[in-house]
Amino acid sequence: MNKTPTATKAVALTYDAPDTPKVTAKGYDQLAVSIIEQAREHGVMVHEDTELANYLSRMEVGSEIPYEIYVIVAELIAWSYILRGEQPENWNNIHHKIDHKV
């Protein structure tokens, strides 16, 4: 069930390994709702986190995310793969901590 977005702020990131994730869109109010709706229509996972959105919304579109939040975003990307039952290309799970067969 897709609920109607009520966000007043949205930030879109893209990640093309091995590059650092980049801010590709951001918006407020109705534009934020539109960003979320379009993401869901295209099968993009949406993570709702007010603090993260507040931080990322101060960045310029096209800029790489800073090191300080890289681990947070990396964990979200990894979790999105797990939820879809996939794994990243060339991923070797060297620590054997993730069972991606959910």
C-alpha cells in the first residue's frame, strides 16, 4: 500500500558504484511530494528521515554527500538491496554478516 506523501522536504540521491552518492534533486512542499511520488512510481525505495533530509537539503544539487553521513547512506543503500533480494555487482560479503536471501 502506497501512502500519499506528506513530506515538506525531499532529497533524491543517486549512487553509481564506486562513486560517492550525489544529491540529484531536492524540493519543498508540493515539489517534495512530487519527488517522492515519482520515486515510488519508478520503483525507487523511499526512506523517511527528517534529520537526514534536513542535512541533505542544505547541499547543492550535483554535490557528493559528505564523509560524515556516508556510512548512514551506505547502510540505507545496502538495506534497499536486501529488501529487494538483490546484491550489488561485484559484492563479496567478506564479513558474512548479511544474508541477502530474505
